[in-house]
Amino acid sequence: MRVDRRSVLVAGTLLAASARFPAFAAAPAKPLTAAQESRIAALIRAMTLDEKLGQMTQIAGGRQIALNSRLDAAALDRVRAGRVGSFLHVAGAEPLQALQRVAVEESRLGVPLLFAMDVVHGYRTIFPVPLAMAASFDPDVPRQAARVAATEASVSGLHWTFAPMIDIARDARWGRVVEGAGEDPYLGARIAVAQIDGFQTANLAGGDAMLACAKHIGAYGAAAGGRDYDSAELSERTLRETYLAPFHAAADAGVGTMMTAFNDLAGVPTTGNAKLVRGILRQEWGYQGLVVSDWNAILELMAHGAAATPAEAAALALRASVDMDMTSDTYADHLGTAVAADPSLLPLVDEAVGRILAAKARLGLFDDPYRFGDAARESAVLGSANHRAAARRAAERSIVLLRNEGETLPIGRDRKIALIGALADDASSTLGSWRARGQADDSVTLRQALGEVANVEYVPGAAPRSDDQGGITSAVAAASRADVVVVALGEDYDFSGEARSRSDITLPGAQTALIEALRGTGKPIVAVLMNGRPLALEEALTGIPAVVETWFLGNESGHAIADVLLGQVSPAGRLPMGIPRRSGQLPMSYAHAPTGRPANPDLSVDSARYRDVDIGPLFPFGHGLSYSRFAYSSLEVSARDDGKQTRFTVAVNVRNTGSVEADEVVQLYVRVPVAGLARPVKELRGFARISLKPGQSRSVTFTLGSDQFAYWDDGWHVAAGEVECMVGASSDDIRQTAVLTLPRSYAVADGALAGAALATGVTIG
Ligand code: NOJ
């Protein structure tokens, strides 16, 4: 259904009364069969209001760190009474099959339960954190990670993961940047779609797939000051072009569920935002999937000041089209009161229940409620050798070489290495912030891996969580005995993630003192950064010739880093978020507007910059070095108009001019220089990670449509005129340029994908 955009503004009053049961409109999702639709309709007719509200209720069966710990007698009685539709923080084939049996055999209507968990970057086999996998600039990496995670989680009885987190974030003070794909909506949309594909596959009922959840719609990553849960104050243009683009792409890719954000957007709490959820997501984009609130967020509508009573909060969330209440019991306990006062809410309850039952049907749970979970296979599947191999490959591909002066890296096999820093042997931190059932004992640290293959003396020196400088003397002594110093610096895993915002993102603890002391030894130093967010490291890294960003890389962390340090693998990751010089530069993005007085290095000129810090980031978006070198040539563009939009090709040749086989990430940026309003100085619109032997050349051809240059101005518009096209190795290393011409101005149809949500075709010759 397409609606007039203006009518979306009052979407709360535009609610379709019909309770047609959702067929998934998005591309790869199979529509429900007629039999499934009529079964769902019959169930809804048979349900009491309490049973309907039960379906709309998700309760915690445990805690994140104590799964299943709340599956007590009261919880089981609730299942028997049909007063719960889903559990989260539960796991395990046996306990979940037993729990499902209670729902199916002991409740009046026998509706199966949905079992959910945050399976974010692995279940038992832990992959790099999502920000790291985005740095691979290879959507196949997060796709494979999601595939492995879904295989492991589904054999353990889970149906639904709260991933991917696809919030764009331009402020690294926000601790949740670790969970997303960084600052760019184009990269974010591609990574989002890849993860959805990996979790869901083409057959959700196949038994080794799971429902994905795109979260947290709409501008959670724009929280003021980088403070988690805080308000987002955005123009509709920025909301549409930047923050919503990955969500539109996810809806189009058939993501089964979405989660609303905790925060408010321009004063409207998202969980009660009818304009956003029922309006943009459902009516404008046609999204039919299940929408779940975040934890306790429906009740928190009162804390926001949007509702006076729990019944008002429940009605607000329902009107916004939030189908399921995560843990607050506001629907279960108070939506009945709201419905009694206003019976027009009842069709909305039926719609919500229909979407929840549709999700269960798509998983095949009405045909076989026990198809997920296989206790006999669980131990063979979890942490299998194949899964470990995939995790190692993902870790290798996520590492970013930031600086390599004088070819400090790779380190020669005969060198004596002083390995310093507590993070180098912190197995727990390799697991990142969402560790599901991952175990620190399964992780290989840098100390272990490097110690197996090189001549290493390890000294902790300093740790992120301690101001104790007592270990620095022995670190300096070890450095003096070595040929090269490798120092692990950064944050431990618990500095980033939910509610882990920091105002000053420099090195915590005694690490600054440690690096200062090591600099004093005069030895060549390799800084190995371990962190869940970009840190502000200008001062810390001054004079350090080699710097490698390794994030938190999962179980195979140590092996992957050692392979890069010793040259077994040439690094090719790229930054999915720029690294600031100082915390005070945030928020920032390479894709800023030009301004009337662009930043000028000359301080006597009044310009858009800080006086006390150099212009721009320390390392820009898209930056990453290699052990080889690449030459770009022969950029060619062509255009063809099909009457609706103009199709462009942008082709470039890339040659490995170095002496080792290596990957290069070819990046395409565009800029519309004149559009009647200010457009970003650069926007990513394509990338390709290619592998080249020494001397080898390849062509990379990007295929775009003019809808990808659309901007939001109360609707998507394309303006006739020129588009600057920039191809290079990072947002700050453009090697070739060309100009495309948009022949016509036009408006993109309401609800159609536009801008960063659309994918560019890539052909490698
Ligand atoms: C709160 C977080 O914001 C959300 O991302 C997560 O999925 C839920 N808790 C459930 O753990």
C-alpha cells in the first residue's frame, strides 16, 4: 500500500482496520500459504483477549549471564495459561524442547513459543565484533559469521536473534558503536543485508536458520553527546538519508523482525512513534514483519513523559505498531484496560498477534514445534573445526593496518619481540560485548599465538582498568632486550557496549604512561590496538611507526593478529568509522556538508574547524594499508537512460605493483556539487575487495542508478546536473576522478528505495 506522504504525519489515525495476515512483502521472504493464513486467522478467532496479549508478551527466561535461570514454576504456569508468546535469554536443545512441550501440549491452544537471544557475532564460536567485521569491507565476512551463528544457535533450540544492530553512529563516545557497522549508511546497509541473509537464508524453516532482527529503528545511534539512551535531534533529511537507510534496505531484504530504539527522536519516544513505525516503516515501506520493543521500553514511555499510566503507554506503543512487549508486561497487564476504554484498539491487537503468529509459521513451528534444537548434534556443531576456520578467516580480514613507516611490519622471523600490554593476554576481551555462549577458554590470545611461532618475551606492563604504573619498569627492560616492541593498547571488552559511553576516549589506565616509557627506549614499536570503538589517539601514537587496529576479534584473535604481524597475511581491512584525534572532535563524519567556509589549515582564515586541533580525523573513514601497493588507472564512465532513471557504469583498473599477494579495497565516492541545497563532500556508493598477485591487474566495474544520487527534501529527489565520481583507496586517498551527468530532475516514487539504501552492482574482471 502506498500512502500520501502527508498522511503519514498523522499515521496514528490512518490505521487500516483490516486484520489481513501478513505476507512478507520483501524480496527473499516466502509469502505465507493459504493454509497458514487460515490457521492463523482461526487461532486469532479462538483466542481470548488475555491469550492475545500473552502472544504479544516476551519474558526473560534467564539473564544474559545466567541463561534459563528464570524458567521456574511460575514461568511454566504462565506458559500453560497461554500468557506468554516468547522467551529471551534462554538456550539449549533439551531445556527449550521441554519448554516448548509445555506450550504445545499443556496450553489451551497449543501455540508454540518463540525462543530468542542476542546472538550477535557468534553463538559458541565467537567471531570479531560487528564493527570489526564491517572493517573487512567484505559483506561475505558478516554473512558467514551470521550463518555459523545461526547454525549453532538453531541446533541449541533458538529461533530468533536480536541482530543485526544496524544503527549508524558518528560519535565514538557512544559505547554501542561496537555493535554496528560504523558511520556510513551505504556500508551499513550492505553489511546489514549480508547478515540478514546469513541468519535467515532463503528458508527460515530449514532448521539451521533463524529470524533476524534489525535494530534499533530509527536513530538510536544519534544519541546526544554519545550518551546511551539519550535523545536524538535530527532533521528529517539526516534521518532518512543516513539513519534509516540500512533499515529500509533491511526491510527490503525481508528481515523477519525489527526492534524499536530506546531513545526519543525529536521528543517522540521511538517505541510510541506512530509516524515512524506505523507510518514510514509499515505504510510507506510496506514492512509486514514483527516489531518488538526493546527491554522494558513500553513501560519507559512513562519515564519519557509520553504516557501518564501503563495503560496509556500500552496504547501508545500499540498505535505505533509495536507488536511485542519485551519484558515490561505492560501489554499483558494493562493493554486490556486500554482496549476496554477504547475498543478501536482491538483490531490493532489482532494485527499484532497476526504478525507474531506469522513469524512462528514462517519458522515452520506450526508444522513441527520441535524442529529447532537437536541435543544429539549440539556438541558436534558448536565450535566445530569448520566454524573455527571461518572465525579465523573473518578475524584476518577485519584487521586494519593504520600506519607502517619504514616497513616496520611485517616483523622478520629472526627478530626478538617484546610483547607488552595486559590486553595481549586477555582472552575474555577477545569475545567482545555480546558473547552468547562463547567461552574465554576457547580463545587464542596474541600472547599464546605469537609465542607459538616467534621469539617472544611477554610483560603485561599496564592494563586498561588500572592506574598502577608498577609494571612499566619491567616492560621497559624487556623492550630494551628486544629487536622490536609489540604493545597491545586499548580498552577491555567492558568499556564498550550498552550503557558504556565515555566522555574522553583516550587510552584508559596507565597505558599512556606505558607508551611514553616505551617510546623512550628508541626501539621500533608496533602498537596493536584492541578496542570496541575508535579511540582518540593522536598523542598516544605520536612517534609510533606501526599501528594495527585489531578491535576484538573473537576466538581466533591471536592467530589472526600474529599472522598479520609476521606477514603470513597482508592486512586489507578499512576503517568503517574515522579515528578522531581528540574526543572533542565528535561527532564527526567524512560525509559532512561543505559549509560556506570550509575548514582551512590557515588559522588566520575564519573557517569551520577547531583552533586547537588539526583538521579532520587522525585516520579517515575507509583508510587501511597493505603490505603491497596498488596503482589505479583508466577510469571510464558510461551512461544509459532507460526512461525512468539513468544507469551508469564506472570502471577502473587496479594493479598490484608491490611484491606480495594482497587484497585491495576499491572505493567509489560520489558528490553532487550543486543541488539547490548542500550535499555531503563525499558519499560512499560502492566498494569491492579484490585479491591481486604481484604484477596482476583487475578491472572493477560499478553499476549505479540515478536513484542512488537522490536526496531527501520532503520526498526523494534527483536533481539534473553533474555528479563527481571519485575512486580510490580511502575517503582521503582518491586516485581517479570523473564526472557523470544526471540528465533529468525527477522525484523518486514514495516508498521506493533511494540513496544509500540501494546497492551498487560490482563486477570484477
Ligand atoms: C537491550 C538492548 O538494547 C537490545 O539491543 C537487546 O537486544 C535487548 N536488551 C535484549 O537483550
